[in-house]
Amino acid sequence: MAESLSEEREARMTLAALSEPGDIITGTLVARLGAAEAVRLITSGVRLPNGVDPAEGELWRRRLAPRINPGQIERIQADMERHNLRLLTPEDIDWPGELQQLSTSAPIALWLKGDPSRLSVPLPGRVTIVGARVATAYGSQVATELASDLASQGRVILSGGAYGIDGSAHRAATATHPGSTVAVLAGGLDRVYPVGHEQLFERIEQSGGLLVSELPPGSTPTRWRFLQRNRILATLSAATVIVEAGHRSGSLNVAGQAHSLGRPVGAVPGPVTSPASAGCHRLVQEGIASLVIDAQDVTDLLDSTAGFSGDRTFAYFPTRRFSRTGPDLRF
């Protein structure tokens, strides 16, 4: 029986609260049966459809069922109203079509705070700039220059809102062209993280930019949620630029996600003696990233994606590793 749109939206809110980001079983059930039926299957005991491993399906039920709270939807809605948040689902016209590339690991829903039109800018007009949290003065300067120059061209700068390179990119974009940056966060938008960037996030929103999360209000960031946030950063932009990254920097994960989607990756070189640039050098050495020294190099990467169809589907595996660059580029 066809479900009403409102029931589907409420079911997506429920699943986003119960499931962890990137949950393949949740994504598979939603794609096949719809969100409302997926919610019912958590507690119904009905056999899961073919293609879902019975043992994995039972673990899925055991994992999600204890998290069900009868007042959950009302609490989320109240928090959304209190913090002026908007819910976006694939049924909405503003839903970013690029997310379909993530297949069954795509977000169940998105929560937005700010101007949603930032996600409607044509794909070549969006670029992700990320890097080390503990950035050097050199890295911060390069991130600032790149973000400023690209924002002045009308490009939208996406980043993860973290300290270091992310913060420099957001600040520069906002200062150069207010409303030209999007922060994709790993927790609920009612409790932004890091707390030290609370004023930065307020400036982003108030200047016409956008805050995005696939987690409902009340959700706290975790290591897994940070890693899963990276797939959204990679998917929502035409190219990803790593400004500064150590050998084991989490920003390398964004590069790996972008590469798996067929999106161009750029990396900024640093001193060969600097551990803070070791990850960038490695990306270039392995042929994953192009060398980026200025905004023109990034523009060339973005322009190369004009006409990108988004047909390449991201095959997500929880334990998959990018073998060419070793174990640190986990997706």
C-alpha cells in the first residue's frame, strides 16, 4: 500500500535517529520497501527480503529496536522548530541529486540550517577544501587564499567545520563572498561541534551560507560519524582539495571517497621535511591527486567535471581499503 508523504518523512526521521550513517541494511530496505515499511520491520519479526543476510538482518534489528523511543519524533520536531532547522528528504525538489551515487549508503535525510540554495549551485560550482586540524601557518594561509579566490569566482566552498584548514576555508569564503560556504557536520545542528567554532557557524548561517547534517538534532559526533560525514563532503562537490594532511590525517579519507566516485582530487604540496604535508605528497605520488598550487589549478579540476553525469555509483564496504595508498585511506 502506498504511504503518504508525511508518513514517509516521519519514518525517515525515525530511521536517521535509530541507524548510524551509511547503514547498508537500512539503505537497502528503504530503497526496496520505503522508509515506513523499513521502520515496521525493526520490530515486526517479519522475514526480511531476499538479498539481506538473515544473520545481518537480525543484528540490525537488535541494534535498532532498543533505540526506539515513542516520543522521538515529537522531540526532533520540537528541536527543529527551536533551532530553525529544515528537514530535507529525497522526495523534496531541493534534495541534492548527486547523493544517489552513494546508492544504499546515501543519507536517509538531511537537516539544514541556512540557505538551502547553496546545494542547488551546479556541481562545477562547488568544491570541497579540507585538511589537517592542527594546521601550520603555511597551510592556513594557502587554505585562506584558495577559498578566497574561489569564492570571488562565485564558487561554493564546502568543508567540515573543524579546526585548522576547514575553519580557514570557511572564514575566507564568508569574508570574501558572504553565503559562499557550506559546513557539513557530524552531529546534530542543535549542538554544533567543535564548540569553539560556534560563532563561525553562526556567521556562516547568518551570512547566507548553510550548515548540513544527516543526523537529527540531539545527535553527538562520534569517530564513525566523522568518517561517514566525509562521503557527503566528497559527493556534494565536483572536486576535493587537500590543503595540508599528515600521513594519517582524516582528510585523506575524503580524498579516497572522492576518488572512488570518479571526482578529481587536488593536493597542495608543502616542504618535503614537513610531516604536516606527508599525506598530500603521498596522494600526488600515488596518482590519486593532481598538484594544486593556486586557485587556477582548482578551477581547472572543477571545469573538467562539466557535464558530469553522476552515473558512477559508490560501492561502499565498511572494511574496504584503498590498497594503492595503504591502510590510512579507509572508506
